[in-house]
Amino acid sequence: MSRGDRREAIFADDHDRQRFLDTLGEACAKTAWQVHAWCLMRNHFHMVVETPQANLVAGMHWFLGVYTMRFNHRHQEFGHLFSGRYKALLVDGSGDGYLKTVCDYVHLNPVRAKLLAAGEGLRAYRWSSFPLYLSPPSGRPAWLRVDRVLGEWGIPKDSPAGRQQFERRLEARRQAGEQPDFDPYKAGWCVGSEEFREELLAQVRETARPGHRGPEVRESAEAKAEGLVREELERLGWSADDLAARRKGDPQKLQIAQRLRRETTMTLAWIAGRLHMGVPSHLACLLHRRNKQAAGGG
């Protein structure tokens, strides 16, 4: 969850809300995030996200930074949009209901904020993932994952009947005034069983040992970027020396840079240095020109 600076609005209108979701989709493409729920409010947002590559920090840095830049550009503003660092809680994904609790809390935000008129269903609030849960898979973004939450509700299949059952159950919870109790977690750092908490604490203690680098299976943003560079060099039949010897604006190098920008969170400075393409500002101009040509069919 993240709030606007000084609790001010982070969305001026629906165009901003859609831009936020478009930017989230780009972030998911770069990071392989899987989003289980989200809800956009006037001055803050909630999001439940799974990070298979353990890249939350890099992904959120890119996501919030790019949305802020786009918001400021559209509204001719400058400076911070969000207030400090986002709030993040680790969620127990064991299937014991903790994920369902968190996602229900997110989906019921419009009810707590009294944003729904009398007689309006939860599906009437457009800026939440709840209406998308009720749509067939073809009507959802690829980065929204619904099976885990449906499973924790005891709904085995993402079918018309299963989606109707999900809506009925959450509406019944709403009508009964049953809201997930999140107060104990607001000041904490995880949502889950005591065993889950102890396991996390043990991992923290282990990774704090001198010389320990953490789980080797975790893929950092830089490791992913290096893998893409190696893949592209192999495709081109180039060596590292070839990459260094070719001119800064080489079309093939520019194609690699474009892929790195699209699929990773690496900065222009890192990409320019890694591909021997000069200063970041020069690379930015080359990418802008290439994107403009592609948009115009040139």
C-alpha cells in the first residue's frame, strides 16, 4: 500500500487510474509479478502481489517512479507524488486462508470508504480487481491471477458457476457486515501463522551471517538483465569483444537496449555502460527516436 504525499490525491481522473494500471502491467512484464488483487482509492492504492523472482524493491522503484513521472508530465507538476516508502507485508501463501483474508480486505475497500450507493454491488466499483474476477480469463490482464484466491474460498474452477459463487460469497460477507480484521497487521510486517513468522525470522538470521549471500535461487534484476544480454549475444553470434567494438548507436545494440528497457528494471546508465553505448542521455535519445519511428511505421 502507498499513499499520496501529504495524503493528497494520486489520481485526478479515470485517465490517471487507467495509466496507473497500464504502468502496473508494464512492471509485471519486467518483473514476472503475479497480482492477486488491487484497489485504487482517491489518495492511495492497495495491491497484493506475488514476486517469483524476489524483486519487489526494484520493481516498486520502477513502477512508482514511472507512474509519478507520467502523472507529473500530464498535469505539469513536479516532485514527489507518493509519501515516503510503500508499506509492505509478507503474506503466508500456504493455502490456509491468509491470502484470501488479505484479498478480501482489498476488494472490500470501497465498502469501508462508502463509495458504493445503496443497492450497488461490489462489481459496480470499476477500479478494483473484483469485477475482473467475475469476467472470463479473456477479459482479464495476463498479470492478474485469480486461481489462488478462488481456491482458498473452496471454489475449484474458474468457470461461470465458480465466478458467480465467488461474487455471492463476498457479497454475503459484505451484507453481513463481516469485514476482514486487519488491525493486528497494520503495525506488523507479515500476515500468517506463527510458524510462517518463525520461518521468516530464521531466514533473516541466516542471511545476516557474515559472508552469506542469501538463497542462490533468487534471481536479481541484474542477473536477469545479464541473462538477456548473453541470450542476445548468442543470437547475434557476437562475443563480448564484438559488443565493445561496435559503434555506440549500432542498430543491433539498440535492439538489445530496447529489450532490456522493456523486460527489466535496469537503469539507462546500467544499460548504456553494459552495452558500450555512451552516456545515458545519448541512449535515451536513440531509444526515443526508435520508438517514435516504430509508432509512425517508419
